[in-house]
Amino acid sequence: MIKTNTPKNSTKHNPGLPAVRQRGAAAIIGIVLIAVLLLAAVSFGYYLLTQKEGAVLQVETPKVTADDALNRGKSNNELIIDRLIVEAGLKRDETQGKDANAVLNDEQLPVGDGITADTVVESARLSRLQTEYITETDRRLKNLDKAMTLSEKLSTEQKAQSQKVIIDEQTALSGLKAKSAAETTKENFLADRVALDAEYTDYLMAITQVHLLVWANYQTLLEEKVNVLGGKFQERLNDASNSGESIATAQTKVNDYQSNKTTAKATTAKALKAVNELRPSTFNANKAVLKTYYDQLLSAHNDISKAVATSKLIITEIKTYK
């Protein structure tokens, strides 16, 4: 019998070895999975702990402008948005009032102050006076250009009348400017200066009338929105009363709101009519007359402002109704 020698360092076949290796690999995979799950759980827990509480439903109030139409319906949110639209109109109204006041406070630049018919004026001095004259006429012409641009916001009839007044004044000032620049004698220059001073009142009326008309027109539109919102307030109170709600407190506020609105509308209408009828040929040209109309529009603005302030209190009351 032939014997086969097996080398000492050779490995004998072991049928149980693959199973051992499989069990080891499975253990490692299990450990890794457990670690991943633990890490995920810790991370999620940390995420939950670091989150701040917030509203489940967040509603953003839409942006509104003074030109937006009021909403239709009776929900509290619609009333709130309507009020914001009216408030935007009130802010624009305030800005228009400030613009009108700035124009009304215009002051003419002095031209040749202290120069009289008996004053000796040499050629060099006359040249300087002419420069002052041109500076003042250019300033007025520039403001008339601005008024012309602003007049595009007026109604068709208002625009036609206002632009005629502006163009007539531009023509008059341009003629005086050219005439004064060509003068060679003191006497003629003094006559031009008198004419420029006399022309100032028509110039002031032309630029102020446009601003007051724009202000009055937009204020009239604002008052109409205030009126519509007041009607919606009253409808809500009527519905609440029919449902058994106590509306006495809110009704008092709505009454105040409507009173301010009514007063404002009457005052604005009065001022608008007067400003519309201004004409250079019949205008007793002084700032006091224009200031009267400005004060009327400002008074109406203040009444609207009171109504808008009250509207917030009214909505607070309405929100308590079921």
C-alpha cells in the first residue's frame, strides 16, 4: 500500500468554516444598522427639541394701495383689508396736502430791491439786475412746467382749463424775460420789474390751483371708499343685532365714523367747487384766498383721519361677534 505524505503546513478541509464567517458578517451588519438607526433617532430628537413653536396656519395680509377697490363680502378679513386700503389712501392724501402747502408757500425772489426811478443805475448794475430778473422768471417757468405735468392727473375739463392758465402764464413770463434782457435803460427795466411783480399772483394761482384740484379729486375718491366701508360696518352690526348680539358700543363708534365722513365730504365738495372756478381775470390774487381753500381741504382730511382711526375700533368690536 502506497502512503501519501501530507505537508505539515497544509490546511485540512473544514465544512463548518463558511457558516462561521456568515454569522460574523451578519453580526457586523446588524451592529451598523443599529448604529444608523440610533443616529437617526438622536438627530430627529435634536431637530424636534430645537424647533420653535409657530402658528399652524400663517396668513399674510396682501399688499394694498390707495387705488385698490374695496372687497366684496362680509368676512372680518375683508373688512380688515378694506380698512388698509382706506388707510393707504389717507397716507397719499396727507402727502398731497403737504405738496399743496409747499407750493402755496412759494415766495418770489427779489429783483432790483431798492431801485427806484430816482436811483442812478450804471450799465454794470443794470446787467446784474437783468440777471436777477432772468433767474426769477426761469424759476417760475420751471414750476409751471411741473404744474403742467401734474395737471395730467386732472379730469378732462379741469385739465383743459388749468393747462390754458399755465400756458398763458408761461407765455407772459417768457415775453417779460426776453424784454427785460434787451433793456438798455433803467426806466424800462423798472417798468419790466413792476410787470413781473404784478404777474406773480397769476403765476401762484396757476401752480396752486393744480395742486389743490389734484388733492380735492383724490380726497373725493377716498371719501367714497370711506362711505362704502361705513355701509359694510352698518350691515355687520345689523346682522349681529338680528343674531342677538349687543351692538350698542359698536353702533356709537359707527355713528361717529359716519359723522366725520359726512362732514369731510361736504367740506371737500365746497373747496373743490371754489378751486374749480378760479380764473386769473376774476381772482383777487393773494395767498389768503388760496389758503382758505387749502384750509378747507385740510379740515376735511382731518375728519377722514378721525374716521379711519375709529374704523379700527369698530373692527375690534365686530371681531367679538359670533
